[in-house]
Amino acid sequence: MKLNPFSYFSKDIAIDLGTATTLVYVRGQGIVIFEPSVVAINKKTGQILAIGEEAKKMVGRTPAHIIATRPLVKGVISDFEVTEQMLKYFIEKVHRNRFFFSPRPRVIIGIPCGVTEVEKKAVQDAAKSAGSREVYIIEQPMAAAIGNRLPVQEAGGNFIVDIGGGTTQVAVISLGGLVLTKSLRIAGDRLNEDIINFAQEEYKLLIGERTAEEIKIGIGSAYPLKEKKEMPMRGRNMVTGLPEEIMVSDTDIRRALEKSVGQILKTIKTTVEETPPELLADIMAKGIFLSGGGSLLRGLDILITKETKIPAKVIDDPLTAVARGAGLVLENLDDLREVLADTEELEPPQ
Ligand code: ADP
Ligand code: MG
């Protein structure tokens, strides 16, 4: 690796711009930021009040005109200005203590695959205006595969499924590029909504999003479990208006999640069907790799294995794979440049 005498000060960074969580990796240090991709806004004035962890804490504890938005809802950049502010906040947080003479950093940003050229450019511009020298874009499934040390630059096929909060991304990678990608706007958030709807329809119980997520993580599954699981679900009875607690089982929740899980599965199966046969042979041997928080749903790996006849496995530390992968690219930019997304040439640095 070539060493730039200033690299110690320059703090090049890699960012996983997730729909639920943003992670920041600093060269030579590893992951230093792991915060919710949330921005709190005063709806009356449009002013941004807080970002990240602090913004998440404000939700539900502040007056109604203060709302929390997730700028990357459903995996697309739904609100560019807010995304830009969030990106700036995270970049500046890392650079707060840098020396005044240190060069501006290089930044690699992992974004969902399938975003438009305009959105890619928008993310690049945001990072530039936050003080970056060079900005590169990498698609999240590519970064996840590299984070899991898959041989993405070889001629064989690699199959990766990244299930986050807003999107499920399915990708086949070979020779340093994405051969096939599919993106579905059904992932962890939708599973929470399914549980909220299920509680209303089945028990006339109004529950919050946090409760739904706790139930999902506590007893949710995609495939029948060996041991039964139960958990109290607390909310407000819609008829009486009073608080109520109902015991729900893994079977109930599996039923609630069935439809969305089925759609995720269908997208994976369609991708398998469209994979060129010569790559499929490698994939059958290597397996399907699952990353992202949503892949932690119990039994999802078993369900995918049964339905595709290809062994599926959740990778180690699935929540940090994209950030670790983008970080590896940052550390080895000369060797790994080809895995970056194609973007229009940026203006040369001054
Ligand atoms: P993103 O990349 O979109 O920011 P993440 O990879 O951080 O998303 O995943 C966030 C999603 O993972 C959330 O919907 C969260 O509820 C879900 N999740 C986290 N842990 C678990 C778990 N143990 N079981 C099921 N879902 C989980
Ligand atoms: Mg992600």
C-alpha cells in the first residue's frame, strides 16, 4: 500500500448510508459511528433539530410538530436536502478534531443499488459540499460481499441478499461487477408494519412501531421453530381505549409476516432463475449469503435453503458488512477501484 505522508491526518472515510442505520468507517480505525438514519425536523419552520441518535431519542417525547424523518425511506433518497444535512453531520462528526492543515478526505459512500444517476450525483455533491476531496459510490450489496470477503473479482458467481430496513437488495456479482440486481421495497420496516396491522385486525389492539419491532426480534420467524416462543404484546384496545396486554406466539407472528417474507423469497427465486447457468453452478456450491439486520429473522436462512435448493447462510456480523466492505475498498483503492459504481467524472480537485 502506498502511504501518503498526510494520510494520518486526512481521515478518509467510508459511509454505509442505510435506510435504518448509518455507519461510518475511518481508515486505520474501523467503524466509529453506528447511528440511526433519523433526522428530527420542526414541521412548522422546516428547521433541522437533531440528527442520528439524538433525533431518535426525541421521537415521541416532543411536541407533535417535531417529527422524525428517515431521509432514505424505502431505500431511495426521498428528501435530498435532509439527506445532505445528515451526510454532512456524520462527515463533520468524524472530522471535528482534525488539524487545520490536514488535507480534505476521500469518501466512499455505500448506497442502495438501483438508485438513479441523479440521486448518485446528489449524494456525491452532498459529500463534496461537506468538505470531501474525492467521493466514490459503491452499491451496498457489492460492499456487503466484500465485507464478507467473497471473491468478487474472480470469474465465479457470488449471490448476496441484503435485507435492511427499507429495502431488500438481491445481487449476483462476478468479475468485480454486479451481473444482476433486484431491489424490493419490502424489508424490516414492512415486517414491523405487518405486526402492527395484525394486532389491529386480530385483537383490536393499537401498538407502536417500537413494540412491533420488539415482538419481531423477540419471537418473529420465517420458518417453524423447534421451540415455541411467546411474548406479551402491549398496546391500547381500540374499543375500550384502555391499555391491554395479549400473549402472542411465534405461530401468530409467523402468520403476520408470511406475506412479506413470501415476497422477499419470490424476489430471491426470480433472481436465481435469471442467473446465467455457469454462474449458478458456483453459487450452488458457495451458497446464498444473507446480510443486513433483516436477515436475522429466525429461520429465514432455512426457508430460503428449502425453497431455492441452494444453501443460504447469514454472514458474520450482518449489520456491519457494508461498512466493513466499503472500508476495505478505501484501504485498498488501487486494487479494488473496479468494484465502485460508475459515476460521472467529478471536477478535478483544486
Ligand atoms: P439498513 O441497511 O437499511 O440501514 P439494517 O441492515 O441496519 O438496515 O437493518 C435494519 C433492520 O433490521 C430493521 O428493520 C430491524 O428491525 C431489523 N433487525 C435487526 N435485528 C433483527 C433481528 N434480530 N431479527 C429481525 N430483524 C432484525
Ligand atoms: Mg444496509
